[in-house]
Amino acid sequence: MTRATMVRWAVHVLLAGTCFGCGSGGAASGDGSAVDGPRLDLGTGRTAFEPLGSEGTVPLIKGLQGGYHVWTSLHAYGFETDVLRMDMTTRWGERDESLLEMKAVLGVKADTDLAGAPVLTTLGWPALVFDPHCANGKALDVDVRVTDTDSGRSASDKRRWILDVAEEDRSLDCPP
């Protein structure tokens, strides 16, 4: 898939995905505040938030429309809103040509995390991956920032995940 095709897919995902994660959400329960201000936890998962630290392995997903992505989910602390603006990038280390940018307005749902703390959750955002057929075993940097446009508060998180590409989706003609 060419870079131009990937950018077109990113635009389609942006337009179609403005309501990914939407639910009956509302403001966070309790005071919704984080100890040190707003905080964001980037995880994986399509239907549930799954914590995954850096260097964790995540499967590459072949989408129904021909694109490839990894599922991301977010836990946002210290916000009092039902909508967050998201700016996300994926890239292979410092390779500028691999940078893909995704922007969306996400509906968030009030929830509690595993420790019982109030959190805003959004599930199942498809983070696009550049040159997916040559991605097996490579480290993908995922960087995300969310902003409450009403209050101006924002938080960010970054992970480096190792991709697991299904054998049938791997290319035999990949650069070193």
C-alpha cells in the first residue's frame, strides 16, 4: 500500500470514525480529577481497555476495507467532558516517511479503572500502520494526545509496541 493510499485511508477513518467509542457517556463520576492533573493511559483492545506497556506485543489487524491497524483504547483521567479531541501518530522509530497522523473527536464514556478510580474511556480506535506487510517483529511508536477543547486541558501518552503480523500478511520482499 502506498503512502498516498494510507493517507487516504486515514482521512476515511477520520471521517467515519468521529464516533468510534461513542456511548451513552457523560461527565466522569466523582470529581473526575487526577492527582497531578490530567493523565492519559494508552492501551489496546477493541471492545475493552487492555493495558499494554511499552515493548508489549500487539497483533496487526487486517481491516475490512483493506487497511491495516492496531487497536488502541484510552483511559483519560482528570477530565470533565463527554468529548475529547485526539491527535495520534504512528511511526517506525525515526523514519519520517513512516509517520501517519490521525485526528478525531471522540465520544468518551464515564467508567472506573481496575483500581476503582473514575476514568473516561474510549474503545477500539484503529491506529493505522505504514508498510504493514514488513512490520512483523518491528517496534511501532504510538503517540497520542487528547484535549478537552472547552477547558483547554490535555494529556498525552506514548508506547512502543512490537507488532505481530499474521504469516499470510507478511511480505517476502522487505528492506532490512
